[in-house]
Amino acid sequence: MTAAAPTTTHPLLDKHAGVLDEIRRALAERSYYSRYPESPSPRVYGESAAADGVAAYERHLNARYAAELVSATNGTWVGGEVSPYGPTLGVTYPGLDVEAGLAAAHVALPAWRDAGPQVRAAVCVEIADRLHERSFEIGNAVMHTSGQPFVMAFQAGGPQAQDRALEAIAAGLVEQERVPASVVWERPAKGGPIRMQKDYHLVGRGTGLVIGCNTFPTWNAYPGIFADLVTGNAVVVKPHPHAILPLAITVEVARMVLAEAGFDPALVQLAAENDGQGLAKVLAQRPEVGIIDYTGGPGFGAWLEQTGAARGALVYTEKAGLNTIVVDSTDDLAGTLGNLAFSLSLYSGQMCTAPQNIYVPSGGVDTDEGHLSFDEFGDRLAGAVRRLTGDDGKAVEILGATVNDKVRANADSLDELAAGADGKVVLESRRVAHPRYESAVVRAPGLVALDVSHEDVYTQECFGPVGFLIRTASTQQSLAQLADTVHEHGAMTASVYSTDESVLDAAREAAAVGGVALSENLTGQIFVNQTAAFSDLHGTGANPAANAAYADAAFVASRFRVITSRRHVP
């Protein structure tokens, strides 16, 4: 006999019970679900929403962040964010007293644990809803810390990130609901059955640490933040030093909702730092931290994985990779070129999902416009990129601004890369003048053509507006390279273009061997860079680019443990 898990009453549970049902169902069905409209249109959000969001963002500038973000401060104020578009933000944030802050989180945990999964999920939904109310403010903060163009910053930093938060909430809730609260266990025995009552208590691992990235400060952080909270943990949010403001707003909202709901706001705290301070490394080695979520470079990611494993912490990482496209043939050349051009150009390729390596057979490509040689395909792709990004005023709304000097150096290195591989520059990375921000460094994507033998060049991630057009002996070799390079170096995405079903079957096998999600024949308004919450898993955990996926069962299930107590029943 099994008793269902009890549902603790709470006003937010009554308010959001319907939403919890919706997100459970969407997760189970992998169907389209979005609670938050992603168009920043006045028809959706009201005529004043955009201006109000700008004003809210600007109130933060050149000031100390007024809201309480930590439960214990060390008395310092930190922060030195500079917009990739030029302006200095001038926002400072209270420094976290690590010892006292972690102690406060520990004190806050029992009440949060005892609230139960459903109440925690409802509180988390309320946090996501309140964040949505500040989407225009967050969008401006994301734009001026990441360099994303505004519409992208609004969508990815606001509604899409919030939908990813709901997905993590749903995944965590469903996994916890698999465990009953109590059962009466019977074993047949001589003289009558042996009966025991067994109670199952769900216990979080303690405190999670979420280490944010510069390019997608909310989108990449929300899955870890909300997965930690819904499974009964506290969380310390450590933003990238160049992108603090979006996560400071997030922490403010979370703490406000927690306090209003009757919980200790110490469950969520901000760990802001100055550039080079090394706070992430300090926090990652604290014994109180049982879970670490990280998005960023492979060096520090590997160190976190090793350090976390050594002391028994869970570590979820998303690192670098070689996102790959195989071109075999197409019956829609215009659609293929347009889709590839946009995928290469979006946010100047500064996405963990942006394509880098494009394999094309030396014999060329059959298309609905006739056969194209390798060189002709490269020229046509370069022309598509030029058309898409040729008008500076329109191009900046696709490209955004480059986020750091490394990206700019990569964009400037095409001649060197080509010379080192006996290749040629098919398309220069054009400098684009921003009509509003003259200090912004905006770059359109460039392309380097080279032979498949030069693995030393194209098996290094060249983050930003750089693509490699790689000549192979055949499509079969292209697919073999996809499988081998992704298996060895990692990738977040892969894509194939072919009119031959046998090639598509072989591509699916290559993607399975490499451990990467595959897109096939994308020619419309869905791009390889994009994933949909509740339907597409972001990452697979099956190759070196990431050891986790947003948000499968493995991403949430180990964040809580089950403690059993049992006793005889007369």
C-alpha cells in the first residue's frame, strides 16, 4: 500500500497549481509550451513597456545596487562592467561574506526542505513570473553586458530563459514526485505477514553554486538556479564579472519572492566579484557547496569537474565545442544558404550552439539550381552572408557587438589561419559601424576554406565570427569527421543537408557516435543555434562539450537524495 506524497498548503500552490499541471504535461509530451511571449512588441506588452524597461535599467547605472542581494556582506562594493557597446555601467554590488553567507544558507534550508516539492515548485514559478514582469529591464541589462542586439537580449535573456527555468522546475518536480511520502510494506511470513511503515524524506544536497557566463548570463544560469531550488537546495549565484547586472536583478526578485512566501531569502545570494578576484574557485572548494553549475571555457570547467569529483560534489558543465555542419546536397539552395548565413551571423557567432566547421565534398554539391563545385558553394555562401549583413544599420540588429578582445582577435586572424593551412579566405570578417554606439566593435562572420587534412586548425574552437569551409574527399568522410571530432573535442550542435535518405541515416548514426543533437535540412525560420524549452534538450552530456543536458532527468535527480525511516507496524 502506497501513500501519495503530501501536498503542503500554501497560497502560491493554490495560485500556480494549473501552471504546474501544464509544465508537467509539456515535459512529458515534449510539446510546444511557452508561458512567456518572446516578442517585445507593444501589442503584447503595452505601449510603455519598452520605455519603462530602459528607465528601470538606467536607474541602476552609476550607483550602488539598492536592493539586498546578500545575507551577509564583507563590507566591500565590487563591479566594473563595461558595455560591449561602449558605456561604462558604473554599477557596484555588495561583496559576499562567504563564511557568513554560507552559514545563513544552511540555517534557511530546513524550512525550505520541509515545504515539500509542490510548494517549492510553486514558489519557483512565482519567481519566474516576477522575472517576466521585468523582462525589458533584464533585456537591456543583458544587451549591455553581453553585447547581444536588443531583441535577442530580450528574448534569450528574458522569456526564453524564463521558459528554461520552468522546464527545470518541471523536471525537478516530476523526479521528486516519483518517490512516495510513505508506504506500508508487507512480507509474507509464517504466522502472519511482517508489516513495516517506511517514510521517505527528500533532502537536498545543501548549497548549490551557479557560475554564470558573459554571453548568456540568464539563459545559461536559470536551469541550474531553479533546479537547485526546486529540489530543496540553497543557491549562491556567481556571475561573470562582466555580466553581473542581469543576475543581480534575478537574485533580487528571487529573494523578494522567498521572503513574501515565508521563507528565508538567504536561500538565494549573489556572489559578485571584481575581474580576476577568483571567487568562483574559492566557492567551488567550500565543503558547504554540494552542487556546481558552470558555463564557460574548458580549462576552468575541467578543473571544476576534477575538484568537485574529488570531494563528492556534483558538477554540471557546459564548455567549448566544434559545432559541425555536413553539406551533401539540397533541393532548396536559397533556403539552405539563407539559413546557414543567419546561423553564422547571429550574435556574431558568439553562441555555444553557433556552427564553426562546415564540411563540403571536393566533388561539390547537387542543388535545385544545378551542381556547385566546392569553390562555387563557398562563394555562394559568402554572398549570402554579405547580403544578410551588408547594410550596417540592419546588420547590427543581427550581429550585436563583440564581447571581448579574444573574439575580436579571432575575427582578425583569418589570413593567418588560412596561411597556416594552405587555405584561402573566402569571406573577410567585415567591420560594421554601429549607428548608435560608435565604440562598439561589430564584426560580420568570415570564412576560411581549407583541406580536411589540417585538423590542427579546425579542431580548435575559434569562438566568434569565424567559420571553416572544409574540403573532404566525400560526404562519407565528412560524416566520419563529424563523428570523430565531436567525440574527441565536443559539440553542442550538428547539422546535415542532403536529399538522400541513406545519407540522412548515416548522419544520424554519426551524430549518435559523436553524442550530439542533429538538425536536418533546416531551410526556414528554425536555426541550428536555437533550442526550444520542453522539447529540445540543450546539450547531451555525451561528448566533451557538456556533461549535462538542459533539462533531462539526470540534470535534476541527483540534486536531492532520499532518506528512509522505517518501523514495525503491529
